[in-house]
Amino acid sequence: MQSANMLLKKIVRSSVLPFAAQHGVKKDLFPLSRTLNLSLCMKQDNSCSPSEKLDLDAWKKVMKSGLQEVNETVSECKEPATLAAARETLEMWRLAGKSVPENITEEQLKTFIECTSKSAQKKYLRYLHLKELHKKNDKRKMEEKRERRLEAQEQASETGVTKKNSFICLWANSMDKVCNWRAAQSMVFGQPLVFDMSFEKDMSLREVTNTVRQIVLSESTNRRSTDPFHIHFCNFKDNSLYHKEFIKHYRGAWDKLLITVTDQCYTEVFPKEKLIYLTADSPKVMKTFDHNKIYIVGSMVDRNIKTGVSLARAKRLGLETAALPLEKYLLWNTGAKNLTLDQMMHILLTLKDTGDWKKALEFVPKRKYCGFVNKPVHELKKTLSLINTLKLGKRQEEVREQFAKNYSKKQT
């Protein structure tokens, strides 16, 4: 019996498993029957009966473990093969004159392979190519700037110029210390401002990078202000796209930023009655800036203008929402009322310091509106209603006569 089991295992491992590895046969190769009838036609072994029943439980476990090992080895061999094939196609496209980046990482190559269509692959390669060109241009500009600075230092042999440059450096260092001290004070006494970092799934990689750039600009403007906010990054996950892009921007200074980063939701950190979610889709318009409230800004750049995403999240959590009074103070052109995160930071800081909406809304891009409204909206509505009544007053008799004629026709 044991010799028959060993013989059967050797035969299956030598014949079936290589065939399954080559043709990609799945684990359900073997039938689900529990017994196997074997007719042994071996004349040497007289102790075994011509037909015996063999239990397949242990046998199937051995076969499945062997198939798993073969599939793992095949998948390990396939991954470098697909990466090598993708690199060969990229080299061919580069030789054909298409926009392909010179250096590409394994992560970028995997995202290139995961693209669903050829047009999506070309768009992704064009994006990487443009990004690489921007990096080269920035590096070239930095080198030219450094060369110009070295030349200016060599030419500036006079003592007055060197004293001026040393004074500027001293002033910049002292101002950096003052800004850092204000930011440290805001972490204890400042008004909190929350950035909701839970929109990573709703954006592409390019939109996430643009979002992080805007947040970096917002953090720098907040740090330089006279009364900065205490910035909170809520719903922030480690090793997320946000985290990777922040490390690219800040590098070693990421751990030294004077902000609060947490993976908790803002409803768990602050009381709900103090939270106000700022979104352009809110039906409620913000009238004044409240220093006792905690405002939330969605960390999202929607190039496709996905309306209602932040509003739906705020309603799901049962939070109060508000929108900026853009139509009340600005003659708005056609288009969405979405602003960038750094523009929102400028507006909120100006409102916090002055409380003047006109000064705050000067940071809105001028291509989006024609000018400021000189009169309030309710006065404009009164004038419009007055004009309409005057127009109707002239034709009031004509309207009455026409109504009388139609009424008489209906009666007859």
C-alpha cells in the first residue's frame, strides 16, 4: 500500500506538475472524489489485491502544495519578465521619437503596465516626460543662479556691498526664527484649521501632487503670517500618496514641521458643534468669520470638478457646512466657484486679521470675476423689482384689456 502511494506521487509530480506550470492550470485540476480505484497489474507484489481503495485526503494536500510552489515560482519569474518587456517597449518608443522619460523607476513602470489602454500608457509617459523636463529646467536654473551669485560675490570687492549682503542674510535668519516662534505659539494658543486628507481615492496621482504643492504653499504663508493657524492634517495615513509627496517636498524637514498630523478623524479630535466644513457646494453662505469655530478644508484638487464630494462627506458626518459669499461681493463670471488651497489660506488669514471681505476676496483670481459689487444684493434686488414694476405699469392697461378679451371669449 505504501509503495503504491509513493509510486503514484512520483508519477504525478514528474508528469502533471510541469504540464500545469507551463499551461497555467489552476488548483482545481484534480477531481473532488474521495476514493480512487487502482488496478495493480504487478506480478511481483502478490500481497496486494487486484483492486484497492486509496484515500485521497493526504494525496490532494500534497498535490495542492506542489501546485502552489510551482505557481509561486512561475509568478516570480513572470514579474521580471514583464518589467523587462515593458522596458524594451519604452526603449523602442524612445527610438521612434515619442515622448518617453529617460529614467523611470520600478513603481512608475508597474503603474505603466497597469494602464488599461495604449492611450492611457502614452498619456502617463507624456506626464512623466514633462515632469522630468521640468526637473531638468529647475536644476539648470538653480545652477545658473548659483553661478551668477558666485560671480556677483567675486565682483563685489567693496566693503559696503558685502556688509549689505551679510545684513540681508542676518535679517532672513532672524525672520525665520520669528516665524518659527509664531508657529510654535500657534500650536498652543492658535485657532485650529483642519485639512481633510481623506480624498486620496477620488484623485489621480497628478492631482495628488498638485494638492500637496498647494498645501506646501498654504503652510508657508500660514507660517509667515502675524497670527498663524494651528494646522491639523486629519485622516492622514502613513505610506499614502500624500505622505510620499510630502517627503519629496520637505525631505528631512518633514519631521520638524510645526503642525499636527494624525490618522484620526476630526470628529474624534474636536467637538462636532465647533466644526464647519468649507465647501463651494454648500447651500449656506458664510457671513462672518467666527474665531471660536474650527474650519475644515478638503485637501482635494478636482480637475474634473466632481461636485458634491466634500458636501456629501460633511453631511454623512453630520457637520455644519458653509460657502464663501463670492456672488455677494463679486460680479462672478461663468464657471465653477472652486478655489485653490493656498488661495483659501490667504482668504482665511485676511478674514482672521481684518474681518474685511473685500480685502480677503482680492486673492480670488481676477479672471474669474469682472469686479466688486458696489451695492449690497438686497438693494440690487429692490432696484430690479422697481424697474420691472415700472415696465409693467406702462403696459398695465394693455394687459387688462387683453385679459378682458380672453375672459369674454371663454364665457361665450
